[in-house]
Amino acid sequence: MLLIPSIDLRGGRCVRLLHGDFAAETRYTNDPRDLVVKYRDLGAEWIHIVDLDGARDGAGGNRAIIGELAKVEGVRLQVGGGLRDHAAVGAMLSLGAGRIVIGSAAVTQVDAVRSWLAEFGPQRVVLAFDIRLDAAGRPCVATHGWREQSTLSLWDAIANFSTHELQHVLCTDVSRDGALGGPNVPLYREAVKRHPRIRWQASGGVRDLHDLAALADTEVAAAISGKALLDGLIPTEELQAFLPNA
């Protein structure tokens, strides 16, 4: 399992949100480029970049900064946030993103996203499904920067692409995101069991080595971590087993 450090951008600055709430923001003084270099030097192969302004407003508010980050040698970016049409997807790939992350559009524009998978290749497209558990414990998908909650289950969202090759799916449990409460291990174990050919990325709640080991045990391909790394909660030597270039 790979560890993929995450950097969330809002107004050009590195931030973290609690449970996806824009009113519950923690700002960091770290320069985004310095963070990319730091994570690369730790051994990260990929870094996950989220344009929060894009996720909320559907516009690439941090696109220029992301273009600069993509120029850092020795590491690749997977980038999401507001990529809801063909022009935005093409522009982000042209900026140098190694993979683009499609969230809301994978629910609201299924046919379009199918065409992007075919055009750009499944190796360059990550479908991202942000979920909340409903009263029955079903993982249901949230969209538009987590502001809109659907009744569509994660499993039905995946089924919409059953005739298309999917290589990468990122799943975030919104209730765990930024809370350092531990990841939803049963969710990812079920995801891998249902769809073992997908390279699942688990996001939300990672706080220590124990959490990384628990996720590795589910056989997900990658774990995304933002706040725990920003706050220095995991010693460098404990990260190295999950960083391919360490």
C-alpha cells in the first residue's frame, strides 16, 4: 500500500477542513511548493492535490499554483476539485497533472465521465466518491464539495461504470475527514471484497502507524493522509514502509 500525502488548497494557501466544512478551516503557514518538495524528499511517488475553491464553486481557483507544483521534478500529482467538464479536465492534464480526480461529475454526468475514461485512459482518471453512512449503514455519495447529499450508494455509483475499465477509485468517509478519528476500515474492506480489481484509495481519518497498517490489511492500493502529516503526528521512520522512494 502506498501512502499519498494530500495538500488542500484554498485561496492559494494550504488548509484543512473538518468534515468538509468550509467554516471549520485550519490554515497552515506551509508554502504548497515547499510541502510538495518535502513529501517528495520523504519518498512519496504521488501527491494528492485538492482545489477546494474548484470543488465548491466549480472553477479552478488554484489552477496557476497547481501548474507550478506540477513542475516539481521527481513526484507526480493527482489533482481534483471542480473538474466537471471536458475543458477543465483537458486543461488540468495540460498543466502536468499525472492523474485527474473526478468527483461530482462521476455522479451527475455519468456519460461524460465514461467518455473521459475512454479518451484519456483509465490510468489517468481517478473516480472520487465522498460518502456518508445513512441510517441503515449504507455508504451514500455526497457531491459538490460535500454540500449535497444523494441517496445513491457507493456500490450503485460504481455500477454505473461496470462496462468501463476502472483502475483508480478514491473513497472518502466525510465523517472521518480531518477529524483524526481513525479510518473506516470496514468500508474499505468491503470495497476491496466487492471490487478487487479496482486500485482503491482510502481517505479520511488516518492518524498514526496503526491506521496505516489497518488499511494495508484491507488490501487497498493507497491511503491518503493530509492532517496527520501536516501536524507531524507520524514519525518519519514509520512512514517509510509506505513510501516507495524512501
